[in-house]
Amino acid sequence: MQIYKVGGCVRDALMGVAASDRDWVVVGATPAQMEAAGFQPVGRDFPVFLHPDTHEEYALARTERKTAPGYHGFAFHAAPDVTLQEDLLRRDLTINAMAQDDAGRIIDPYGGRADLQARLLRHVSPAFAEDPVRILRLARFAARWPDFRVAPETLALMRGMVAAGEVDALVAERVWQELARGLMEQRPSRLFEVLRDCGALARLLPEVDRLWGVPQRAEHHPEVDTGVHLMMVLDMAARLGASLPVRYACLGHDLGKGTTPVDVLPRHIGHEGRSARLLKAVGERLRVPVECRELADVVAREHGNVHASGGLKAAAVVRLLERCDALRKPQRFADVLLACECDARGRLGREEADYPQRRRLQAALEAARACDTAAVSADALARGWAGPRIGQAIHEARVAAVEALFSREPQWAPAPTTGGPQAAA
């Protein structure tokens, strides 16, 4: 029995990066021998065991063969005669197909170390084409290490997989899992660039893919192209350390621009509502978590109004807060504002621009929430009011509180504006 560290932990050590976990492969052992040594079996499809002390996973060396379309269609063979080289051959990328023995020696039969130095994402063998999840994984690695490039032969293989319909066999949960992880990487735009280059984006997220080539008004979007703008917004979200729901909201905020009638371009009047409808379909198709869906819906519908909010008076600001449900969900509204800032700064030449709308609306929300609604309700009841009239009294009290804020602190006063929500969107 021989035990090796394999995969990402070996790769990360060579890159000088701390690995979050370790993977182990056992060569020359049977399941009975593993259990006799105290390992607990946990694998469903092939023999995997938990170490009795560390509880790390140890997998028996195995080979696999394709038996059906998609990433579930595999038959696995694990036996004492399977070699380490055979096990590594089935892995996705050369940089993930290295092992380390207990003496610290690196076993690198497929050139992973050289590809690390060359900053190259290259498949190990033609077997890469048998598992469509590997397209998503490679794109995610490109987002993690933006200075890595995809080997031309690997990109050609991925394009062939898309043409063969392999990507169409992916299940929603796995697509979302890899998409979510890619959104949280260092440069999310690379994920979508790679998926677009191989044709997978058009199959998995056609709502996003169609944004490239769609023009916008240059006075508001110097980058002009909607797809280019979207990538800048995602990278700004990464730069600002945004959460997954915020990054997903950034991804979906302009989907409606892909369905703007050609005869009205480059204007995109009404794209907010179209974006919200498209996001609903995407959320259902990919089974996106509710927290991400709800935030994305608010951002899609209201980002134009948030951008234009510097010119809104107190009553309009309170109505905006109410539409965003900010009074009940202040933390979510903070995320809405962050997503809007990413949108505003994800534009050519405006990456360092200030976004006072975020501070102004946050201050207005704090003033509105500080309003003593219990006292307002008690006063309304004493006047004999009920139902909607009490709600109106609370609304008016909040407007008064925001008006007082604006008058007390001039920097929050409405700014002159020459256009409505569409002008800033």
C-alpha cells in the first residue's frame, strides 16, 4: 500500500498558496485492507474512505470510462493493480495531475509543473472531453488565476464538446455550483470570457451571452458594448469584496438590454423590467438560492432609480426605500447599494469615481428607520384613524424625517439633474 497527496494541494504548494484541504490516493490496497486499517468507507460511486484520526478523504486509485452522456455517465474501476499514473491520467488539467509521496518527492508524469510555470491551463488527455463539468471548472480556474491562459488544443477540445451537446447534459445544480464559485474568484470576467470563447455561455446562459455587441449610449457608457460593461461590473464587485448575492445581482442587472428592439438602440428604455423577468427565468432554470434571486430582482428593477437618486427629494427617496423593502431589510438594501456602485464604477474611465448616492440613500434609510412609528401609530389611533390611514401617517412621518436630514445636512440635499432614471442606466 502506497499513499500519495494528489491534485490541488500539490499544485497549491508549488504555487506557494496555502491549500484549504488535502486529497489522498491509495495505490495497491483493497477496500477490506482499508477498513482493517481503521478507515471508514463513505464513497458511493467508487471506494473513498475517511482517515480514522484526521477524517480526511482517501480514495483508492481508480480508472474510469464513459458510459453515457453528461457527467454522471461513468463506470469506475478501483483495484490494487491500478497505478498512480493511471489514476492521474483521468484528471482534468495537468496542473491538477501531480502527486507527492511521503518523502516529499513530486510525481509529475504529464507536465503539470511546466504548465504552472508557463501559466497554462491544459488538459491531461482526450478523456477531458468526457466530462462537461470540466469546462466549468477550467473557466473557474481562469477566473482564479487571471494570468493563466487556456491552451489552444484545450480550447479546441472544449468547443468540440459544446458542439457535441455535452454541455446540454449538465444539471442545473452543478451549473449553479460552478457559476457561484467562479463569481467569487479574483476576476469573475475571465469565467465568462472562457465560457464564451468555447461556446458554452450561449448554451448555459444565453441571456448573458447575447449582451456582447449590444451598444449603449456613450455619454453614460464610454465602453459602449453591454457585454464589456458587464464584465467590468463583475470585476468591480470582486475588487470591492462583494458577497455572492451582490455579484449575482451585478451579473443580472442589465439582462434586459439584450432584448431591446434594434430600432431604438442605443437607448434601453424599460430594460429594468425586462431584466427582472429574464432573471426570474434564469433563477428558476438554475435553481439559484432565494437570497440571490431576491437581491438581483431589486437591483434589476431599481438600479436606474438609485443612480438618479441624487436629484430626488425626500418623498421620492422614501418611496424608493419602500419599493426596495429597505425599511424591513436594511442589510439587503446595503447590498443593493453596493451592487449599484459596482454598476456605476464598472465603466471605462470611471473605475475610481465617487458614488455619493450610496451614502445619501444609506443616511436617508437610517433617518427613516429612526422615526418613532409606535408613537405615530398611537397618535393616529387617538385621532380615530385605522388601517391604510395609519400607514399613510407613518409614511408621512418618514418623509418628514428624511426632509429634516436633507435640510440639516446640505450634502444630502437634492442635486440638480438633467435626466431621469434612464439617463444614468
